[in-house]
Amino acid sequence: MSKTIILLAFFLSIVLNVQISFVVAESKVYVVYLGEKEHDNPESVTESHHQILWSLLGSKEAVLDSIVYSYRHGFSGFAAKLTESQAQQISELPEVVQVIPNTLYEMTTTRTWDYLGVSPGNSDSLLQKANMGYNVIVGVIDTGVWPESEMFNDKGYGPIPSRWKGGCESGELFNGSIHCIRKLIGAKYFIDANNAQFGVLNKTENPDYLSPRDFNGHGTHVASTIGGSFLPNVSYLGLGRGTARGGAPGVHIAVYKACWVQRGCSGADVLKAMDEAIHDGVDILSLSLQTSVPLFPETDARELTSVGAFHAVAKGIPVVAAAGNAGPTAQTLSNVAPWVLTVAATTQDRSFPTAITLGNNITILGQAIFGGSELGFVGLTYPESPLSGDCEKLSANPKSAMEGKVVLCFAASTPSNAAITAVINAGGLGLIMARNPTHLLRPLRNFPYVSVDFELGTDILFYIRSTRSPIVNIQASRTLFGQSVSTKVATFSSRGPNSVSPAILKPDIAAPGVNILAAISPNSSINDGGFAMMSGTSMATPVVSGVVVLLKSLHPDWSPSAIKSAIVTTAWRTDPSGEPIFADGSSRKLADPFDYGGGLINPEKAVKPGLIYDMTTDDYVMYMCSVDYSDISISRVLGKITVCPNPKPSVLDLNLPSITIPNLRGEVTLTRTVTNVGPVNSVYKVVIDPPTGVNVAVTPTELVFDSTTTKRSFTVRVSTTHKVNTGYYFGSLTWTDTLHNVAIPVSVRTQILQRYYDEN
């Protein structure tokens, strides 16, 4: 071979290598969508994808190097690494519907704050304007704190506010002088009332720490959701990787442990914690606590949290509290006092689809938090008569019925962990639970526990009955977020109307409270690297508390009722993408004010509400008088002798950012007053969306504000055309200046029959 030929070959090899390097460098991931599957056999579908790529790339090796995923169950398509020209060539094939460039999503582990639009973003974002909540102190009454969590690091923190008068108590495995820093500035614990009621805590029977240290992690989860510091590269069982943070990452946190793992929260201990927090100088109180119905009146000595909250609010401290987890039944709300900001729970735009592939090659997507390896095809069973496929009765089946198999069961209501325990104890390999709702998930690392709805569960059951040897494969869960995942009020979230005072709308607001990822105690059975996903109105409450921190930072002079008004009147009544919010329950329906109050919290809008419905302590006293609380009970709350006026005021005139009429008998007129907190010279016009069959007239129809007029009152005349007793109908009343839309919910129920008896 001549030198010329050798040099030419060498030159060509260099050119080819350079070209190959260039192609690899320019390759991007594209999704090639092919529409409906042409084959039921997944392997055949995959092979068809390979053939398309082979025709373009020319070799099996190149195909295997290029292909990323083969979509072969719900539809046909594939993801592959391609150059722009290759993508163009594939898009011109007749069988190709569309070629879509891959989109990169930046995720946070809780997802909550990006979902609600509270992102670091630019200098105009709420988070930046409020300086991350710096110089605000939030008090968290719960199960304590795990201070070593990195979400409580104080990097970048300035000094503790000079007004802070609290401190840190030492105790079991908690050194106040070490564990309290510039972020976690307070930590106390309260157990005396609990001990008095149940006897001295026996830690052998009831493991816990006699200190502010959190044993089970509930309080840690709540506190880190409010104000956890930025922590990059966090995931949970491999899901939701991103940066973990709280709503107000710069806030100072004071923890008051009044709840104990096995014993719950003694009202007296909680009240003491509230008392200490008020004294210590907290700016906000967050209580992820609930009571059960029937409720005591707000001024009753037994309703200690409402009483404590009244004192906090009277001193300018907003109190944010959970609506409770007794939904979807009506009238199951806790924390119904009008001075409390009561929080319902929604899902968010994130789910964890988990593929269930049956032996007939049909793939069904359930929901799970399963971080283990793909199961591979194994036996699938549904225990039938004389055995039981009832999730709550699986333990009654013999071990042999479930051993070495994935078990399908059906749950009539939200199940306990009994079904999981029964299958694991029998040597089962996994559990598919058909139930509603499907969004309440238990994280399990190596045991697949997948939720499907009854329709999908029935499809799986029909497959089992169609073959002698049913088999199934369960894959690890994946993370999906964005507009394709709808927002719903969670099934567990307690619903209105208010069982103590039906004319006071509760809940006030809703926030994400399903599968919220935040810090946890290492003792927790669901702990993964110091984090866990938890659900409940307990998880929604700190989301709202975080927003209140930011509003308090920007508007330190706003009263608790002003902050509540700003949150309620600016809330989304759709999800952030504009889609309707539904309410999960026995049947899905559009959410209404008894599900979510004013709607889904909209933090950025709440900063500039335009108008607010403000109240003082005197307004709350008039409320107590209007609902027939005795002078003695009101005097007890106020700490001074109080005599109600005669005639008594109307509860409908309480200046709430809502109108609720539980017993409309003909016609009523009520009054509201708004305060301008927007541009000095503003003109607002009324827009009414009346409840069905209800007439709503507002006087005046226009409100004019200037430098001397910052408050304006208006009357609302409500009448009905219904001729029978009705359930509740819902509408809204909005004041708009084209820049601000100040909306309040209107809820009306007519009581014609009662009026007939009154008149006869």
C-alpha cells in the first residue's frame, strides 16, 4: 500500500471520527409519536420502533445506542437520540404522527411551591420581594423538631430579631444551647397536662423524647414545609428529584411540642404552648391539629385552641389551622372560629404512575410510591369465596392463598394498613388495591403497593377470571407533573358547612396537602434519607402558613383578618392552569365553597388584593353576641366584663370575605365594609354571579376611593325564587377595577317550610 493511500485512509478516518463526534454532540432526545398500537404484543411494538430507526441509522448497534424508551402499552411511539436532520427525516414517514423535541422540567421535591407560583424567579417574585420571609417568626405547635435536618440549616441568616423573647429548653437528646441556631430560634415542650390525664409517660410503651426532639417526624415535616432552607438534589425513593425548600426559606422557626406520638395533644398543653408562643414574640401560629365533631362552642372552656387563637389574633398574630381529615362527609370541620384561618387540602399537579402489566399484555397505570426493582411476571390472585377479596379481611385467608403472588383486593372505604400487613405476613409479593380515592399512597421501598380505582380494579379482576394462571408485572413508580394532572380537593379533607355557626363559611382556603415531601425524623418508618411524603390537612396548613409569612413580611401592619381576606379574595377557583377543581368523594363533583372556601391559594395575587375585608376584636365580640354566646362566656374570653347590645347584632353582618346564608326565608339585607389597600384613587364596580334561584342586589354598585376615603360600606339584598326547601346553591360577588378582582363566595340555602311553621 502506498504512502499516499495510507495517508488518505488516515485522513478519512480523522474526518469520519470528527464527523461522528459532531453527530453525537448534536444529538438530542426526540419523542416519535405513532398513535394507536398496531400490535397487542409489546415486543412486536418495540420491534416496529427498531425497524423505523434501522431504516434511518443503518445498523442494530446504532438503533440500540439511539433508542431511549419504547412506548408500547397505552400508545405507540418511542424516544430516541437524534440529530435535527434525522428527526426531520423521521417526521416525513407516513406512519409517524408527530416528532416532538424532549422538554426538560425543573422539579422541586414538594412541587408545591412551583405549582403555586412561589418560585425564586426574578426580583419581582413574591419570594424575592418578601426576602424569603426574613425577620418573621413562625410558631409551630406540633410533635417537636428533628434539629439535625439540613432543612433547618441557617446558612446566610442574619441575627435573631431583637424582639424575640423565647428560648430553647434542653431535654432528652436535645441541647438547647447547641440545637437552636439562627433559623431554629425556639424549642419548648409541654407534657404536664398529658401526664396528668394519662399518668407519667412510659417510654417503653410509648416511645418518645422528653424534650422538643420530634420522635415520629410530624412536626419536623410541618416546620420544614413552612420554612425549610434550600437543599439541592433531594429525592424520595428515587422520585421527585430536585431542590427541597419551604415556602418561606428565610423565616425564623420556634417549635412548641405539645403533641405526643401515642397520646395525641392535650388541649391544655396546646393552650400553654400558644400562651408561651404569644409571649415569646411569634408573628404567626401554625397548628396542624384537629378535633372531632360534635364541636364545642368557640368560647367554651373545652374549646381551648379557639380560645387561645382568639388571644393570639387579638394581639395581631394570625392563626392558621387544619380543617381536619374527616372528609368527605359534610359538617366535619375543625377549627371553625371566624378568627382562625382554616385550611382544606387539595392534590397538586404531580402523580406517581406505576405500570401494572397483565399476562394478556394490557398495561394499566395505577398510583404508588414504589422505589424498588421491577417485579417481573409473577402470579396474580384475587381471593374469592369462601376466601375474601375484601381488603380489610385479607388476614382471614390462609397463607397459601397469597404466598408468592401479587394480591388484588377491593376496599369500600379508605383502608387501614391491615391489607398490606396481611399480604406481607403471608409471603405475598405485592398488593393492588382497588379503592377511591387513589391518591392516598403509602411509601414502600421493596414491596409494590399500587392503588387503582374500582373500574381498573374490575378490569384486573376480569382478567384474573379469564385465565387459569394469571400473571402480572409491576414496574417502579415514575414522577409525572404538569397540566395533565388535575387538581382535586382531597377525599380526606373535612367539609363544610360549619356545624357550630352555619353562617360562618369554613374552610377559608385550600392548599396542596397530598404527598407533600418534606423533612422527617429518622425514626419514621417511611423515612428515606431524612425525607418523607405525607398527606393530610396537616400538610396543607403549613403551606398556607408559609404564604402568611411572606405576606406578613411585606405587610407587617396588616391585621390577621386583612391577611385572611387577601388570601380568600384572590384565590383560584380553578387550578393554576385554568382547569376546574373537582372534589373527590363518593362521587366526583365540581368543588364548591364548602370544599375549598375561597378556592386554591394564589400567593402572588394575595400580595396586592386591592380591597380587604378587615375586622378588629370588637367585630369578633359582636359575632359572639350575634350567635347567643352568654355575656359570661364572652367576658371570660375577653378578660373583662362585657354586655351584648340589645337588640343583638346579625351574624350575617360579620365583615367576613364571604356570605353564607343557611336559612333564607324570603329576603335579608346584610352589610359589608371594604378597605382600599391598592392605588389611592380607585373605582370598583360590582359583578354578581348569583346562586341558582337567588336574587342578589348590591347597593351601591360602584365604590369610589381617594386620599380621604379609604373605607366604603355596601349592602347586599338577597331573596329567593325557590318555593321549597333547598340545599345550598353557590355564587360569588366580585368588586373589580379591571386590575384587581376582589371575589367572595356566596352560599345560600332556602328554608321555606320553616317559614311556613313560623307564620302559622
